[in-house]
Amino acid sequence: MIEASLDPEKQEQAREYAHIRRRLFVGDLALAGIYVILWLVTGWSVDLRNVLLSVTTNEWLVVAGFVLVFGGIYFVIDLPLSYYSGFILPHRYDLSNQSLGEWIFDMLKGVLVGGVLGLIVIEIVYFVLRISPGLWWLWAGLILLFFNIILANLAPVLLLPLFYKFVPLEEDHADLVTRLIDLADRAGTRVRGVYKFDMSRRTKAANAAITGLGNTRRIILGDTLLNEFSDDEIETVLAHELGHQVHHDIPIGILVESVITLGGLYLASLVLQWGVVVFGFDGVSDVAAMPLFVLVVGFYGLVTMPLGNAYSRQRERLADEYALRATGKGEAYASALTRLANQNLAEADPEPWVESLLYSHPALSKRIAMAENYQ
């Protein structure tokens, strides 16, 4: 017997929640698009470039100053939407445990970390734009590939601890730790331990993951998962994550993402050359063309998102199959997925077009059915 079943009331809430989030997603896209286009057609980007050059001729500082003003104004404009989608909506649907002060502190940390990393990426792009105007897109793509590999290694030890507290799993979970380490060994995946992190400080949702590469790889379990799920259910959830390791989805994913990014950078190089003529920029490396660069890359990302999601759903399906083979516990996995749908307020059976365009995982109803039917 399946230990859990989909809660009809929660599924109704999940559909409402997903519908609202999709509308917010479209609203965010529209706001960002209008904002960027205004900077181009009004000449604000050229005006800001001229102001910055009157203060300093240092190209690195000019880029940083442009990012600060251009990004800072958008952050303020978008703040009401961020507040509604990140604080009001999760509380309305009883998903968040955060106070307003905690949410603001997390948001500021996220802006700081994301701002620093984003500035590094933009500075790299404009550096290669200056030194190699013809092939900048190729050099930028290769450098960003290396940057992503470094980030994947450092995230578990440098970035994630900024937001969560990680502690080794206690002795009262010794049997679970042994089972998970054994499962990892059988998958040929070396991990540096099993850790619990304090998801409950922020959310009622549950999750688990394997983070890092090489020497930083570790198993992490949300305390919400430990508190609500059985050991068999946790084992199957972790087996799914190990499926990604067995199939080398992380390095392959980085390569696939890098190829897609390279296509976007090449398209941006063509559009920037067009922008020099149409908007009168001083060359493809002119910082005043940054809004055009952002517009092209954003549009490209939106168009290619369904393709990326289709690829992701195929890899997730393979990971599900591995979890079932590795544990032989289809009933426990179906129960775990059902609990996740209820606890995370995830829509189990979205409309086909929504799944095709927006979902990186197969619909939960399909995943649950596969687990239930596993022999």
C-alpha cells in the first residue's frame, strides 16, 4: 500500500499557486523587457555612459558603474513584485516560516552574492569584448565554462553556508547515514558525508541533494525531509539524486549549458554589430550597448528554455528509473513523491503545454505512476 496519497485540497491550492506564479513570471518578463527597451530608445544608456566617462576613464570602473545604476534602478522598480512573490504569496499558501526581517536579510544576502558574481561575469564579457571584438563570444563562452566548474566546486563550502547551517547527521540517524553512504558507494560516487540543513527556518517544503564536485561532493538533507519522511522514502529520494551522478548529468549539464550559452553569445555578437549602426554606439564594446546585450541574451534564454527543459525532463526520467532499480522500492518512492507534492504544494498534473514549456521535471503524476507500476 502507498503510505501517502495526493491531498485533493492541497492539489487545488497547488494549481492556484502555480497559476499565480506563472502570471508573476510573465509580469516580471514584461517589466524587464519594457525597462531594457526604454534605456535603448530614450538614449539613457548613452547618457549614463557619458556621465561615467566624465568621472573616470577606467574601463573596469565604467562597466561597474553602469551595472550599479542600470541594475540598481531595476531592483527598486521590481521590488514590489519580488516582495509579493517571495514573501506574501508563500505565506498566503502556508509555505514560508520566515519573518519579514528574515526575508529582507536573505534577500540582501542574495543581492550581494548575486551582484558580485554577476559583476564578475559582466566584467569578463566586456574585457574580452575590448581585447577581441571579433571572437569575444567564443573566449567569453570558454571562460564562463571554467567559471561554472569552479563555482560548482565552491558552492557547497562557500555559498550555501551563507544561507543555511549545515551539520553532520546525528547519531540517532546512524542507520540512515549508513544506508545512504552504502547507496552512494554502490553508485560509484564518493561523498564527504551526510549533512542536515535548516530548511525549516525558511520554508515548510522538503528537499535533498548531492552538491559539489570531486572533494566537495556531499549529501545534504533538509530537516523538513528528515522530520516528515521515512528512511525508505529518504533513501529513494537520494537514489534519484545519485542517478544524476551515475549518468554524469552534472558535468554533461555544464557542457550542454555552455553550448547553449555560446549560441546566445554569438547571437549577441551579431546584434551588437547591428546596434552600433542603429543606435550609434562607439563599437561592440561600448558599455552603452549593455541594455541591448541584456535584451538579446534574455530573449534567447526565453526561446531556448523549452528545449533546455525537455532535455532536463529526459535526464530526470532516467534518474527516476535508476532510483527504482537501485532500491527496488517503488512503493516507497511513490509515497515520497506524493509527500513532496503535498508538502511542497507542487501541482501534480499540470496542463501538457505548461509541462512542455516550463517544467524541468516530468509531471509528478507521471513520476508517481511510474513508481507505483514498478515491478
